[in-house]
Amino acid sequence: MQDDIFTNYDRNIKRVKNLVQVYDVISSSKSGRKKVVESDILRSATVLLHSSFEDFLRSVLVWKADSIKKEELDKIPLKGISNNGRPLKFLLGALKDHEESTVKELIIASVIEYSRFKSFSNIGEVKQAINLCGFQITEDIEKYSSTIQKLIQRRHKIVHEADRYDKPGSGNHRIRSISKKNINNWMTAIDMILRELLKQMRSS
């Protein structure tokens, strides 16, 4: 499954890079700020990049489901009792729906359901997911944390505010600027974090 996770991520990253290539084709050759209709391609790439990273983290979470520590499992709700991914106390009767499952099967099913609800709205939640999977937050991961946080924040601006720029004053544009450099920096940060996680996977 480990190979499948990385293969799927690589496939998604190719889609991001394809969007950047489309941007290169349609964007004007003039220096300076690009037209919004052109840079919207990069905004789309930002959203796809973020979702690709989220999909990777969820996939690793499912892969490591049967090896998650007890104290970490306490943060995950029993399958079928939460509609938002938050852990809830449950009565014994709730297990009746799972009487045909082994404890191990129920744990894995609960982690899978939790992963479907889980999103990563800040770098703290990314680190929490990494720890949940049994990996360490190393210096190499910490080094790129601030860059990942910028990606997450920018994705939020694009998805929830249409990348609107509300700063008053003459000469200011209504939409935030974005560049290929932004996308490349974010891709590099994710790539370096994934390299570190792969190193830990191979040594575990």
C-alpha cells in the first residue's frame, strides 16, 4: 500500500505541474503582474496541490490504522457515532452494530471513517496527523512547516474568499497576486516533508 500512496501522490502532482504548464502557455510574455484570468490557473494549482497533500496524509493514516497507539486512538471516534470526526463517548449498545467485526477490524474501520472527515486547516493539524501515524516531527519537517502553513492559508483565501484583497488605498488590486515561484516553493516543501516521512517509513 505504501507504494500505491506515493504513486497516487505523484500522479496528482503531475496534474498540478500540468496546470502550471498551461499557465505558461496562456500567460502574456510581458513583465509585471499577470492578468487575473491568467493567474487563476495558478490558484487552481494551489487548491489541487493542497488537496493532494491532504489526500496523501489521509492515505497514510489509513495505512497505519492498525498500528496507531492507544492514546492516539482516543482522539478518533468509534465508527458510526460522529458526524464531524470529533471523538464522542458511547454506550455499550453502540457496539451492537459491529458485533460481526473483530476489535482490530473495528479500529481500522473507525480510522478510515475518521480520515474521510479529516481536513488540515493549519500546520498543527498536519503535525498531529504525522504523530498519529507514529512518525516524528524532525528538524527537516519543522524546517518547511512555515511554508506549508502559507500554502494552507492561501488555499483558504482562494476557496473561501476568492483570493480577494481588501487592503484599502489607490493602486491596490482587488485580487491577491500569485506566481509560479509560490507554487514551486510549496511543492518543494511538500516534497521534502514526504522524503523525510519515506525515510522514517523505511526505517520503521
